[in-house]
Amino acid sequence: MNYYEIAAFLVVISAVFGYINEKYLKLPTTIGLMLIAIVFTLIVIVSSYIDPFLFDQQKQFIQGIDFSEVLLDVMLSFMLFAGAMHTNFEQLKIQRRPVLGFAFIGTLISTLLVGGFTYIVFHLLGFSVDFIYTLLFGALISPTDPIAVLGILKKIGVNKKIETIIVGESLFNDGIGVVIFLTIYKIASHGLAGTKTLDVLKLFGIEVFGGIALGLFLGWIAYKMMKEIDNFDTEVMVTLALVMGGSLLAHKIHVSAPLTMVTAGLVIGNDTVRNNAMSEITEAYVDKFWELIDVLLNTVLFVMIGMELLVISFKLQYVVAGLISIVIVLVSRYLSVKPLLSYFQRKFRFIPKTDWIMTWGGLRGGISIALALSLPKDMYRDLFLVMTYMVVVFSIIIQGLTLPRFIQKVQPDQNHGIN
């Protein structure tokens, strides 16, 4: 199948699944679509025992999609820009210290904890996996997913401080997580002896701070262009060019494209930029355009995640490791946010049980699966892919569905919509 046929099939099946969800299930979009896609895939698998034709066609289709490349190189930039552009900039500005603290330090702590716990459990179970590889798993599973969590939090009406921290952290830690993953991947590929500490720090610094700097620069250029004209068609195209050209440039000069897009999106979404550079009609068209892009790509992404079930090898020992990894990831998430919350508590005065809400609300998504799929076979790709898939499905469906009730239970007396 060519790219157009693949895109057409994904959009058609996403529209059908979306219709089923809105008409009958009425679940949050990300949860409903993934659930329907998984059920559809299971039906295809069961039907293969009667007639393998549909199963073979579906598996061939999924194998024809490079999920890792499609998400990391194409879809992620659009979704992160759209998410950042619609984030409450003023709230984010007020809470920039805890947001950046959780995104940078929290992701690093989580990577180390997940890697360490996984290494210990593996050796208790008799799995002979080196620590550098369990650390690699820690890096790919630690970033929380802004796409999965944003819609759910909006519907709940959760306290604005918590919403800003979870969403802001998720936007930035996608980029941070990818950089940490690439850094550990380089060490795993060349070995500790062949990797210089200075080179690792240089790679990390260039990717992170280079991406942020490029995002600020491109956002400023787009702002100046939009300020000089008043034509909503052209201004929408300027934002589209910013994402497509900016992500391409980021890849070419080897800086973090996700961080570039998040930073550029925050610049364009800033109220000051909106008031100075966009008329009311332009602002409406820009917002609606990126909302549509966001919804479309989210829909396709979670359908793809559900259908990846066809190409994953679910060996019994892998499933056991996956079940244990769900617990490890949740415990590591709690232990990574707790000390940072305690540190920032005096100034920001978070409401009680924020650590529990951030733990249960730290959903994992497509970026973790994409990173797992990018691993070579000799880095335990099949094992880590099963573990990652089980963590992602659990977090999206189980944590996502129970998050409203969970928040109500741990904070029964809180008015969640009040700052």
C-alpha cells in the first residue's frame, strides 16, 4: 500500500470508530478509540482461526506502517504545537518552576527508578538483562502523554494548579524523555568505555537548549510575520509552515523537534502575541484549524496504538514482566513527584493529595510505544515492547477511565475548578 492508501484507511476507520464511540460508548475520545481498536483487533485475531484472510491483510497493513517514524518525525510535532498553543500561558508562566522541575528532574528520577526497579525484579525472575537496557526502558516509559491526559482533565474540571502542572510537564517531558532515551541509547550502543561523559552532556545540552532556543526564534519570526499582515488564510499557513519547516529544521541541525514545537506553540498561544498579531477572525480560524488537526491526529494515533496489538509477540514471560512493570511505573512515578512537590509546596501551596493525582493522572501514550518500536532486536525490543504496550493500555483505559472518580475520592471536599 502507498502512503495515500494507508492514510485513507486510517482516517476512514478512525471516523467509523469515532462515530461508534460518540453514538454508543460516549467515552473520552482517546479512551474510546483505543478500546474500540483493541476490541476490533481481538475480533480479527479470533476470526483468523476460521479464515485467516482478514487477519493476514490487517497484519500486513500494520507492518507496513513505521509507527516510530510516523509518530516521532511527523505527528508528534503537530500535536505538541497544538497542545502548547492551547495551554493556559499565564498559569504556566506562574508555575514555570514546578512544571520545568517535574519535566526535567522528575523525568530523570523516574528513568533511574524504573530502570533500577526493573533490573532488580528481572534478576529475581531470572531474566538476564543488563542495567543499561532496563535504564533504556525507564527512559522510554517515563514521559507522560499530554494528548491522552489533556482532554480528560478538561472534562473533569480539576484544580487549575494541578491541570497546569500535569499538562505543562507532559508537553515538555516528551522532548526531555526523547533526549534522555537517545543519550542512553548511545551509551548502550557504544558501551560505557566508548562513550565520553563530555559527549553525552554535549548531546543532551544541544538537544534540549537548542530545541528551546530554536522554538523561541521560530515563534518570534512567525509572530513578526503575522503582525505585519491581516489575512487569516495566510496567517494559518504561517503557523502550518512554522510546524512543518521548524520540525524539519530541528531534525537537520540535531536539536529536539518536540521541544522546538512546544516552545513555538507557547509563543504563538501567548495572549500578548494573540492580541498584537491576530485579529478576532484570525484567532478564531487559527484556533479551529489546530483544534481540527489535533483531533484528527489524536484519533488516528490511538487507533494505531490499538491495532499494534496484531504485531506484538505476547509470550507468557513477557506478559508477566508487563504486569509487574505497571506497578513499577506507578511506584516510580509517585517517588519522582513526591520530593519535588514537597520542595515547591511552601511557595505554591498545592492542595492535599496532589502527589496521588499526579501519579494516577500521569498517563503514558504513543511516544513510549514509538520509542520501544525504534529499538533494535538485540536491545530486548520484543520484551520492552510488550511491557510498554501493557503500561500504555493500562494507563489510558484503566487510569483514564477511573481518574475522575479517583480525584473525587482523594479530594471529596475540593472544588476542582477553583485555583
